[in-house]
Amino acid sequence: MNAPELTEDEHLGLYQRATENGAEWWRVSVADRPENYRLEHGTDNGERTGAVDIDLVVDAENLRAKLKKWRREGFAIDIDNADTEQDTAERIAFMPALQRAAALTAAAKQRHAEGVNGSVRIGHVDVPCGLDSPLVPRVNSAYLFSERFSDIVEDIVENRRVMLIGHTGAGKTSLIEQVAARSRHGVLRSNMNGQTTVGDFVGFWTVKGGETLWVDGVLPTAMREGLWLIVDEIDFAEPSILAALTAVLEPHGRLVLKEKGNEIVAPHPAFRLFATANAVGAMSQFRHLYQGANLMNEAFLDRWRVYMLDYLSPAEEADVLIRTLAPHMTRTLATTLAAIAADCRAAFAREDLSSAFSTRRLLDWAQLMLRTGDPERAAGPAIYAKVSPEDAALIRGIIRHHIAPAA
Ligand SMILES: Nc1ncnc2c1ncn2[C@@H]1O[C@H](COP(=O)(O)OP(=O)(O)OP(=O)(O)O)[C@@H](O)[C@H]1O
Ligand SMILES: [Mg+2]
């Protein structure tokens, strides 16, 4: 709604008066410019609606004067109709109003980024730099920031809790690590599929040299030191770990260390929390592939921005192959390899294949192929040995379809 200055009896809509052989009307709607109104005038001569002969934009004060004048001249509005007219006006006004609001938000963010002590541009997002620590991941110069990642990067800047879901090797962990590497933030990772206990995660008491000491777990460590914490495979986490996490899912959420006399840990402003999962939410349909994964409840998921990360497109993946394995990986080789990966994924989507084909697997296979000069031999340890004999046979068929044997 973009008519803040109009009072209750000043409506948008159609004002009409009868003329000798028809009607004359003024239509009032919201203009593209903020707090301005569009006035259109026309006459109907027998037919329904004549052409618009006056079309102008006025401010609220001007409109108010016109409304008074029209009232004196005998124009009236059909209030019931006015409501629908107003609905139409609101409907039309929404997108221009939203675009203005989004432009103002972007400008405010830009001013904020300029005030911060150094930032790097990732895609079109300015990411404030961190404190530089030994935990900053190594920059992978071959890493490709797809345009699709911009929303995720903006969420990181805004301190949202981001959960990335998708198949294995789609690039969930590396996306966060590469943003951290470029903006010089230290990263801690904690994998929930395995031996991570609530003690490792939250902290525990221990005895050292006759003294009882508290050791912070990864969560309070990251919170105090302003590190980025990636909780990998969160769908395998035990309930006590999820309970500890829930407290810090709010942007300024604090952690209470119950075991340490209810000590409160407040988050450092640079602290960020991420999770990755293969089989939650929109990925639940693939749960049979990720045995033992738990369904996460909706209230927990609602505390995250959840992004589904798909594999890179064949063109993007070919680029990544070339950049990663330069200078020997040529465009011809890369295009074929990316097409093979795409075909394997299509077979997987049709459920002809039961194993996903990750970017990690593709890179590994390509690397080994450059060493051996033999795609089939390289596929042994990089692909075939990791999948069922049936899957291996099908993948071998796809590879042969794309690569003719050497003469
Ligand atoms: N955009 C990209 N640019 C370059 N390389 C990429 C990109 N995305 C993924 N990769 C490559 O794929 C590998 C696997 O990605 P990553 O480990 O991030 O996957 P993941 O989704 O976290 O997998 P998992 O579910 O198995 O943990 C990375 O090490 C990287 O080499
Ligand atoms: Mg990962």
C-alpha cells in the first residue's frame, strides 16, 4: 500500500459524473514514484470506456485539492467499486514499491560494508574480512562461484544461519570454506556422522596434573573466537547436540554451559554457524541413499535458511575441470568428462544408477586419467571400486558411449 497521506474518505478509484450523452471520469491510482498518484481522465459517449485524454502524476496535496474540486463539480466515487479499484492499484503498486525498497536496502548495505575494516567482493556481494587465523582455509583458485550462490553469501554477511542440503560432493562444504578463505575467516568443522559426542561439541571437564580443567567444545570455541563453525551431516547428530545448537540459532543466541555452572557464552560478532545435510527437507526423497540420516523436525529447520545445492551445470563443471587441472586439461577433454558426469546423474535421477556422481569423483577421475592416460584404468579406483558391480557396468557403458577406444 503506497498511499500513506490519504485519509479514510479519500479513495483511489474511479470518480464519475453524468454528462448529456454519457459520463466523464477521473481514475486515481498509485504512481510509480513514491507518494505520488496517477490521474487519468476520459469521457464515455455511449460506449463503455472512452480513451484516456489526460494522464498526469501529482503529489498527495495536489490530489487532495483535485478531489475537493471534483466533489464540487459533481464527481462521485462508487465506494464498493473503489475497494476493487484499490485492490488493483495495490496489486500494480507492489512490484515498483518492492523494487524501491530493495534498492534502498542494497544502498544501506553498501554504506555499511564501506564502514567495515576491509571487505572482499564475492560475486556481487561485499563480504567483511575476518581476523586472519591459522584456521583460515586455503584458497582454491580453481573454485567457481556460481551466480546462484549470491543469496547464500548475502545471508552469511547478514549473519543468518545457513543450511546447505544436496547430494554428496555437490559443493556444500567447499562453498562455505571458499567464502571463508577469501574473506580470511577461520573455520572449524564438526562431523555428526561418527564419533562426535556432546562433550566434543559443547565441552567437558578433565583432570590434568591433579587439577580439574574445563575444555571448551567446538561450539563455544567458535562462538568465543569468532570462527565459522560447519556442522557437517547434521541429520546424523544426536538429540543432545541439536538441543545445544537450538539455543544459538537465533542471531544473537547465547549458549548456556550447564555443566560449567551455567556459564553464558555470547557469540563474537564474527561467529557464523552452518550446517550441511544430504537428506533433509527437499532432499528427504533420497533418504534411502543416506542410511541412518534422521528426519529433522520442522521447527528446527525453520530456524535456518535452507538452500538446496545442485551439481554444477556441465559448462560450469567443464570450467572447474580446466581451472583445477590446468594446464593439461583441455576444453575438449573437459567437455566430454562433464557430459559423462551429467549422464551418470541423469541415470541416477531415473534410478537406473544407485550412486550419485559427485564433482569430487569427477575431479579425482580426471586427475588420475591425466596420470595414467587411460580413462578405464583411472575409473577403477576413482569410480568402479566405490559402487556396485551393476552400477559400474552402467557407468562403463556411459563412458564408452562418450569415449571411443584408442586406435
Ligand atoms: N563451485 C566449485 N568450483 C570448484 N570446485 C568445486 C565446486 N563445487 C565443488 N567442487 C569440488 O567438489 C569437491 C566436493 O565438494 P564438497 O566437499 O564441498 O561437497 P559436499 O557437498 O560438501 O559433499 P559431502 O556431502 O560429501 O560432504 C570439492 O572439494 C571441490 O574440489
Ligand atoms: Mg561436505
